[in-house]
Amino acid sequence: MAKKGAARQVGVPWKFHIPPAVFINSLVPVADNSGAKLVRIIGVCGCKAKTVHRRVPGAAVGDMVVVSVREGKPEMRKQIMRAIVIRQRKPYRRQDGTWIMFEDNAVVITDEMGNPKGTEIHGPVAMEAALRWPSIANLATMIV
């Protein structure tokens, strides 16, 4: 039986299995103009418990992560924020059989609901992230 009053999710509520490419403690560049340049991943949203001893939680394209800003504007530095992974270097397979990979890993700084803080996104955005987060798709100049 469904829960009463459960929060509605925007976008696609599912995602196909994509191997994780960015892990906790990874330094990842930011692909928007929010003021942050480089962030460190300190948590993966939705990864509540580690299932295997010493397994490090990882995130793939379309996942929300908790980040700490390392480089950028002085008012942005040392802030804990949420971000969404929009590109990853590790190749992954799509449902139509094609393999895709990007030149770099990148994230977009967002709020808790997934709305981007910047006004534009630099570089391509993976289709999986655009389908899952429509607000990121609106700002993307190129969806691959």
C-alpha cells in the first residue's frame, strides 16, 4: 500500500545501472557559473549504508552528491552544498547499446530540490542527468 503524503519526485524516478565514477574524497570541477571552481565529494545522497566492509560510496551520472567547495569565490569556499554529477570519464552503456564517456568529470551546484544555483552550464550534459533533473536540462546548451 502506498504511503499517504509521500513527496513527489520531479523527472524520471528511475535510472539504469551506470557504474560509479566519482567517489567520496574525489576532487571534481564545477561546470556552472555559481562561483565554485573545484569541489570535494563528501557524501552520496541515497547511499544510506555501506553494504560491504570498506566499500567507498560512489556516484554516477545523474546522482546527487554532497560537496565541499575547495576553490572559487571567497564567499563560496568552505561551504557544504549539494551537486549533481553531469559528466563522468568512466565509460557506460546505454539502453540502445552505445557506449559513452566524457573527457572529464563535472558537477553542477544545486539546492536540496535539484534546482541549479548558476544560470548557465559549460560543456555537454549527459542525457541521463537531463532526463532525471529537468531543471538542469533547461540550462544545458548541449545534451549528449
